[in-house]
Amino acid sequence: MVVGVSGGADSLCLFHLLIRLAPEYRLRLHIAHLNHGLRGVEAEADAQSVAELAERWGVPCFLGRADVAALAQAPGVSLEEAARLARYRFLAETARRVGAATLAVGHNADDQAETVLMHFLRGSGPAGLRGMAPRSALDEHRLPEATEAPAPPQDLRAAFLSVGEPASTGLALVRPLLSSSRSEIEAYCAAHGFTPRFDRSNEDLTFYRNRLRHELLPLLASYNPGIRSVLAHTAAVMAGDYEVLRESGAAAWEALVRHREAAGEVQLDLAGWRALPLGLQRALIRQAIARLRHTLRNIDWEHVERAVWLAREGGTGQAATLSAGLELQIGYTTLRIAEEGVAWAPAPDVPQVAEPIVLRVPGVTEIGGDWSLAIRRLRRTRLPVGFAAKAAPWKAYLDAAAVGDVLTLRPREPGETFRPQGLGGHRSRLNEFMINAKIPRAVRAGWPLLIGQGGIAWVCGLRVDDHAAVRDDTTDVWEVWFTERQI
């Protein structure tokens, strides 16, 4: 087990407890201490103190240094976030060097209260309000990918390692003190004669967490002295609720995902997604973002809400900006989350044809890709009231006598027109109709048209031609629908 030891009260208490428990649990401990490069000689003294502690207890010690100020120059990365990433990357590298499976850090109940409050103020959902877990996978902390690490230090007092960037680790992160208050931890250190190091940066009110700790929480305590316990209980309740949502979300993800992040995008079945409860709709959008942006820790709430609203109410071709350069796009049968501004080329959720295909009537015809077209004959009297309005986008009902028994599927031709049902017999240029329907340019040329004895009978997925529409005096109907083979 690698133990993160800063020299403060929390980490001293944690280390001493683990030393006492090591024989019972057969632990082999390793200390890891990172100098963030922010406090000059004070930080050097902290590292010296930790190295002496390790030597006194006979525990291997790894010291590292990071230029956190430089890391924080990256867009959207605060100094606090850069320090967090640097610490976990260093802990992971140390674990890899020594073959450890577990990392232990000294977060306590007061830290948990601050974390929950911080996430609440940022507008987080259950995932944030559950706070920190007593045990979690380090991979959940959105670390960048690995580079080859340098050799381990030989001189425990003087060697400082550059910070690597570990990839997927399989490491467990444990917080044994998460239910213990800061005052209990300080009392433990005093009882055992420890002198914790004092980090002046913990008093700096320019840091967001310090302002919560020293200004907001004391103010809230004037309303409820037990505010820290309330926030800790909130975290426990939310953690339980989040597990229910996570399991439901995982099942929905497996059922609805069509194209995974290996292709640089995620596509979800549109009809299935729209049938989900609102909470699961949000969860799947956030999961798609997280799959495509592994290092993104905080996903913007407003972007997700705007995207969810558009995905529920919008039409084909519309798009919404998400976090970190991603965009949600509405397709004909799928939602696509991908790089912002990247054109949506002909996709598997849009059938395409390159040349005329004579169809089996009735029967099923493979039309290429994963798509096929099925046709069957029905009596008009078998159709329910409102059948046309209830039809799926890729299904149509046609007057069998009007379109005949010889049906062909083909791409459009230059200058073609048709008479869209509902326009009183007026003609419309097919290209203009597709533009108004927000059909992406990339798929217009191969867009399938169903041709019968009277010409265009159906601009597939969009509109039936007026002459082919089912009327009150229709006797027989062709039911025509596209199906896509599921991946």
C-alpha cells in the first residue's frame, strides 16, 4: 500500500494507524510525498520531515516534485485542480514502481463536508453530492494517460522525481479517515506526540476550498451547528441513490448505445433515449461526454440541460454545444455526441442507396449496409385510427392501387420535384424540401426514394407523395418500413 503523506495532521494520523495495523493485515507500506513547487523552502522542509519520519519507522519513501503552477496554465485548469491531478499521478506512479494495488490518503469528515458543499454550489447532481467514497477506483479521477516513468529514487532525502502521467491503473484509492473529524485527528496526533507540519497555503483565502472552510462553513454553522454532519449524511444518502441510478444507467447504456467511443463519437438510439425518464436521459448524455473526455472532471450542468432539452424537443439536424469541444447532434434515429463542428457523414442510422434497387413486393429486400426494406399488403380496414401520425419515421402506408405492384428504391435525380402530402397538391423541389427538413448535405445524394407507377411515392423517412397517400376510399395498403440490423 502506498500512503500519501504530506506531513500534516491527517496524513500523520493515517500513517501511524496503518503502521499499527500492518502486522494484522500484513501490509507492506510505502510513503509517497509530493512537493508541489509552490512554497519554496517550507515545502523542502516538509519533504525532509517526511523522509525522516519514514527512515525512523523503516518504511520506504518516495519523494516527488511537480511544477503545479505550470500545470495550471492549461485552459480550464485551476491551481487546486492541477495540484490534485499532480498528487494522484505521482501516487499512481509510485504504486506502479513498487507493485502496490492500493493508495491510501488522509481525507477526513470535514473534507467530505467541504467537498459536498463545493459540488452543491457548482450545481452538481447525485454524482457530485455523494462526495468522496471510502473506496474507489483511481481511474474514476480522470487522470491523463501515462508516459514512461523515470527510475525510482535511490536517495530518500534528496531525490525528487518528475511527475509522470499514468494510464488506466486498476488501483484502488482508500480513505480510511473519511468518517473521522479534523478535531478527532488532531487530538490523536497530540496524544501520540506528533508535531504536524503547518501548510500556510491552507489559510490562503484565494483558494476556493479555503474560503468554504474558513468563511462559508462557519457562517452556515451559525444556522445549524451540525452542518458538517448534515453534509456528511447527505453524501451517504446520495451515494446510495447514485448506485441505483448508476445501475439503471448502465443497463440503459448497453441497450441504447449504437456506436462507441472507439470511433471518437457515441451514438444513442433516439427513440429509446426519448422514452427514458429525465434523470436517465441526463445520465446517458453525461456518460457519453465522460467516455469521450476521460480527463474531464466537472461537466457543465447548463450545457447538459440545454442538450437534453434539444434532444427531447428538437428535430433532425439540430445541434447543441456540450463541454470540452463536444457537440450533441440529432439524427433521424440516433443522438450523436462527437467533436464540435465535425460533419456527420453518411451514418448507419440513415439508409443510403447508390443505384436503383427493384424491391420484393411483398417481401424483404437487403439494400446495403445494415439496412433492409420490408413490404406487406394490408386491407385498409385493418389500419387503426390515426395510423399515419403514429407511424415511425422510417415507416409509411401507401395506397396500393395508386403505386402499383412494381416498386423501386433509388437515389434522387437533379431537378426532381414531388407533391408532399398535406400541401394541397402543390409541387416542391426535392432539394429544397430536404434543405428545409435539415437533411445534412452529405446524405442528400444517396437519400432513398420509393418509386411506383406514378413516380415518387415516398421520400423515405420524410414525406409521402400526395398521389400515394392512403385515403378513405383506399381498399388495399402497402405497409413499407426500413429495419436496421442491431450491432
